[in-house]
Amino acid sequence: MRALLLLMLLATALSASAVSIKDDLGHTTVITAPPQRIVSLLPSLTETVCELGACGRLVGVDRYSNFPASVSALPKLGGLDDTNVELIAALKPDVVLLATSSRVAERLRALGLKVIALEPRSYRDVQRVLGTVGQLLGVPDAQRVWRHIEAGVAAAASSVPPSARGVRVYYEVASGIWAAGTASFMGETLTRLGAGNIIPPELGPFPKINPEFVVKANPALIMIGERGSEGLAQRPGWDRIDAIRRGRICIFKAEEGDILARPGPRMAEAAQIMAKCLREK
């Protein structure tokens, strides 16, 4: 009888500590204890785990996770198209964090692994994902990171002079050509800094744009990564764009590009990078 009572008390304690986490694909995962072995397959999630003080629990990351520097020593598990499922299984993670666009979620679940798909695309998403990861890790005040982000973005906005407000910006996020729309976290940052955006909301967060669209929109400022900036003025008709004629182009280095492209703890730094561009160009 006594043993039965102890078992019942133990079951009650485990039940009380368990949390149910619903991910961005609507899949619910029950976590009975904060995971001690975590695999992250998305750089923004890697950075979020580390910012919440759990970097030491990571046992493997995707090939693009490179911040903080300590994660570079972890096993690299591939990217979206070549995720190393066998190596992930061999690492015996308590949970795998990945993007909703990942193709391996069901394969990992079939191997008995717990998988949580999270992919922030907007400011609201970032705040929500911080809360979800904090809940997963057992961190009581994960929103402190969000408050830091908000304060940093506000500080960046206050540094932008009135003369730069309202400037019409074209932000190219990838060659092909893909742009940052107003609904994206990058577009939201531009809005908070007081800049305009030539991409209308109805085109979505990261639309593929016809080059002629940019020519007709005639942005006064272009933001672009180092890799995609080569031959910009040689694109058909782009020599007529005000930003190119006046040399108002901010070319971001690879390290800056990483910060700008990741919806996570370094968004305040991203806002500072954009604000500097607006001030100096």
C-alpha cells in the first residue's frame, strides 16, 4: 500500500511538471522535464536557446548556426535539403528544434524523437517563439529577452534623423530576386525606424520580385548583402534608379547579413545596422 502511494505521488509530481507545447505546425509535444540534450536545426532557434542560458544543452546544430562562437564546435547536421537524420538519432537528443519548412520532422518522429517546429517570421512570432522555447527550457522569464529587443529597436529608431524618415527603401534579401516585404520582420524593422518600403503588403513577407518592378518603384535607398551586390548597376534599367545613380546603397557584410536575416535575440543589433545605413546614406 505504501509503495502504491509513493508511485501515485511520483506520477502526480511528474504530471505537474509536464508541459504540452504546440508548435507552428499544430503538433503537440508533451515534455515531462526540461530537455538536457537539444538539437537545433535553425540558426535563430540556436541563438534563442543560447540567449536563454541553455547553450550548454545543445548537442548538435545545422551548418548555418554560427553564433555564439561556442556552437561552431558542435556536430554540424546539414541544412534543409541534406539533414543528417542518422547522426541526429545517434546524438540521442531529448528534443529536436527545427523550421516548419524542414522536410525531416516526420522521419525524426518515426525514430521516436520529440520534434518541435518553430519558424518566426514577424516580431509577434519572435515574441511567441521566445515564450515557447522558454517554456520548453524551464526558463521562467524568457520575455526579458523580448524586452531587451524592443528597447534596442526603440533606441535604434531614435538615432535616425528626421531627414532620413520616410525614405523609400528596397531591401533585397536574396538573389533571384527576393525582397523583404512590410510583413516580414525585416520590413517591420524598417517601419519602426521610420523608413518606407517599396514592397506593398499584399505581396507578402518575402516575395520574389520582377526586376522591372524595382525600376518602376525607383527606391531612394537600396539595402543588399555583399554577395548579391555584384553587378547591381548592370541589371537592365537599374542605372536609372535614384539609389544607384546617387550611390545610396548599403552593402552588408556576411556577418551583418547573418544578424539581419535571423528573427531572434539579435534583432536589436539588426535595427542598429539598418539605422546606421539610414543615417549615413
